[in-house]
Amino acid sequence: MPEEDLVELKFRLYDGSDIGPIRYSSSSTVAMLKERIISEWPRDKKIVPKVANDVKLISAGKILENNKTIAQCRSPFGEPPADVITMHVVVQPSLTKTKTAEKKVEELPKKTACSCSIL
């Protein structure tokens, strides 16, 4: 693999710690990066993603799409930096978890407030 085809990335987690830096081919997809992040995720963290869809990658202020390659996600502001590129990792629960949480709130009996005014 040619040296110029490699991109060095590190992933900044929610608490400020990092995974990497690790060298990737510029033809690697965002989905591949997410799988690698999950496999490298520190087990001592309170929040641990279960699947790749629980992870969002942000680079240059954009949420990266799973089917895009690193080369397609590069910043439009010219040449990529020669140093390590930092991507931010956001962990979001999958939709099934959110829907069950909403359902539990709806199932709770509603407290009705009653007030009387005597004139």
C-alpha cells in the first residue's frame, strides 16, 4: 500500500480520551472505522456502544455517512493536514432503546392535579 494512501486518524471520545492514532487506507469506509472503534473501545467507560449504529463520527463539523470513504470525507479546504486527523465520536442509543423508554413513560399512570376555588 503506498505511503501517501494512508491517513492517520485518532478518535476523541466523550470524556476527552482518545482511541489511536491509527493509520487507515483512504479507501476505508466510515462503517469500517466504526467497527474498529467498537473493537478498540475502552471497557472501563460508563457508556459503551454495542453496535456500529450506536456511533456517530464527526469530522470538520459534519456527521460522516457509513457508505463514504475517508477520501470522500476529507475537508474541502485544501490538502489534509500532515499530522493526525481527529474525529469526534458520539454515542447515541439505537432507536429501539429510545422507543421502549418512551413507551415506559407513557405507561405510567398520569397524575391529575385538581384545584378548587371558593369565591
